[in-house]
Amino acid sequence: MDTSFLPDDDALLAALEREGPMNLARAVAVMERHDLAGLVLGDPLNVFHALGHWPQIGRTRPGQPPGTFALLARERPEQPGLVTSRFLHHYSWADGRDRRDVALWLYTHLGDEGDEAPSPVPNGPVLPERDPTRLTPAEAHRAAISAQTAGAMIAHGDAGAAIVAAMGGLGLWQGRIGFDHAVIAQVAQRHDHPGTMVQADNILREIRLVKSPLEHALMARAARSNVDALNAVGHAIRAGATHVELQALYRMECAARGNTALFLNVDRVSSDLSRTKVVDGQTLMLDGVSQFLGYHGDFARTVFVGEPTRAARRAAEAAAFGWQAVREKLRPGLRYSEIAAIGENAIRAAGYEAAIGFGPHSVGLAHTDEPGEVHGGFWRKPDIVIEPGMILSVDCPTLDTGIGGSAHCEDLVRITETGCEPIHPLHEAVIIV
């Protein structure tokens, strides 16, 4: 794969200062399909997807009801809305951006005390300025962005009233509106919203299936560093190394490349507590996931530590052969359910006896980033039809035990109009140490 076209980190950050990564054309099409007039979003992941801004509280207090919200109207997706506190607008949103395309509704305290008419944003600095001539660059930028809102009729006393005003201002107070957090529906109900509120988690995942050019670039950046980090761990393995030592090494290798490690599966073991040691002659799979600016890399390879058993060697060959056969067939219109049959038929026709699982999944802002469906009370992936613009992984692990170890082969590919192409450099299927 030619990676010379990939933007550097500064270019990606600059793009996120100007826009959210969401594929807006896809968002409009999905909203039309579900007859939604718009979206009101509070989950930090969805706010980031819409606006390119990860709410600060979402990082430090997971599970807490949101205080920052993004709004998208189907008729004007290029003019989103933001609801946040005046303090967080100054202290978090302003950093690194000047988004005059985003309509603002600011509030001064959390809660929903009832209807409040808009009032002007207070004049003067948000935080005391002892000497305006000695502001740091960050302080000066924040002050300049905050000054743009001074006196504007967009302030509200509480968050609930600000959400209501923002929905009204963007034409979302009637009709079917998608939401992603219960507090949004509660605010709408409390204020007698005349339309229908629709839980939109699956709808948002449907939007995320087909990615924008910026998302493709972010995914390629995340995947490239993840591949390099996992390969570094694979080549460092020696007999006697423990699983926790390899996981720690993976975290360091990811960090050295600007990624944040999420998990490393070593020989089918993902536990952070496993002190099992690698032994000479063992074959083992490494499956690593890390993220860059929220976007996931996902990559797996097999490692031979010394001389493998014949069964393990054949399993590694089967996993790689099956993935190549699947990769050659991936194209728009193919269903998830057809992928396993392609891989299974290919390895059987080639004479392999190994049991290999062929599991497709979308990758993006989540490791498994597609809509789900309830089946007997449990969540499962539906039989999705592949579309151009998707980023897809097909897990190809060996399922047999008692063969001298485990094997796996996995890459990330972008679905094109006629097939697929890898979003990171391809490597040999087996690392030999």
C-alpha cells in the first residue's frame, strides 16, 4: 500500500479543528431512511463524531450524564449546534478551534429548572484577568473565542432550557428526533416536546458504517501505528516472556507511535492478570487494538517461537490463506453471512483441516462499529450488506485447541466501488523468532 498520501498528525488535527469527522452525506441519507428531522447527541463519542470535539467530562467521568450536546438538522447538516456551559465553551471547546459555523447555546449551570428566555452572554472574561498583557497563547486564544459570544442572545440559565432553545433554533422542536441519552428525552418530555423522540444508537452506528475521507485518513493513521506496534511486540517475544509483560510492551510500543493501546490478545488470552509464560516451540496469536483520536486499529498475526508443530504450522497457513481468499472476494453487495462460507470453502478446497473462524466486523470509533439487533434478549450483529466506504476487518483465528498453540491473521481494508484495499501496509502472516 502506498502511504505517501497520508496526512501527518498536524494535518489531521487541523482538519478536526475545522469539522467533525462524520460523513454528513451519509448522515442525511440515514436520517431520511428513518424519517428523522435531526439528531440531538450527548454521548461524548457521538459529540466528537459530529463536531470533532471530545467533551472533557466524558474522559474523566464515564457514565455521568452529559453536559455538552451536539445537534444536527437534516435540512442543514453543515450548520450544527452546540450546547455546553459557558465555562466549558471557554475552557475546552475554544482550545484549538474557531468554528463560526457552529451555532452556540450556552448555560451557566446544569439541570433543568424550567423554561427560561434567552439572555445575553455576559460581557467580560470568563476567568479573572489580572493582567491582559501577560496572557499565555492558550489564554489569549480562549479569551478571543469567548469574546465573540459576548452579548449574543444565546445564554440560558440551565442546560435543559439551552437544549430546548437549541432544538427550537435549529428547527428540531417538532417531528421525529433521534437522541442517544435518556437525559435528552427527559428534557423533551418535561418541556412538552410535540414530536417523537427516537432512541438512535443503532441509527448512529448505521451512519458510522460508511466513513468520510477524514475518517479514512484517521483510520489509516491509527492502523499504521497499530500494525507497527504489534509487529514490534511479535519480534520481541522470547520463551519465558509472560502475557502481562507482552501487554505492557504493546502499551509502550503504541504510545511511542502516538496511539493508545486498548487490548492485546496473546494466545487467545486477553486478561490483564495472566502471568502465563511463552514456551519454546509454541505458536501463538497476537491480536492488538489501539486507537488514535478515537479511531481504532485492529491487526493480528501468528508468532512461531522456535520450531512449531506441524498442526500449528498448517493452522497458521490456513488462517492466512483463508483471509487472502476472502479479501479477493470482498466487494459491495456481499453480506456478512456470505464471508464465512467464502473462507471455509477456500481452505477446504486447498486441503486444510484446521477450524478457522471468519468473523467480519466494521471498525471505526468502536472495535465492532455497526448496528446491532436484539436476539433472545442478547445483542448480535445483523446480516449487514457491505457498502463502499466501509472499513472492514475479518477475524480469521484458528479455533482448534491441542495443536501446539493458536494462530490468527487480520488486516483492515476499505471497501471500494469494485472490491477492497488495505488501509495499512500488509506484512507476512507469520512472525518467526
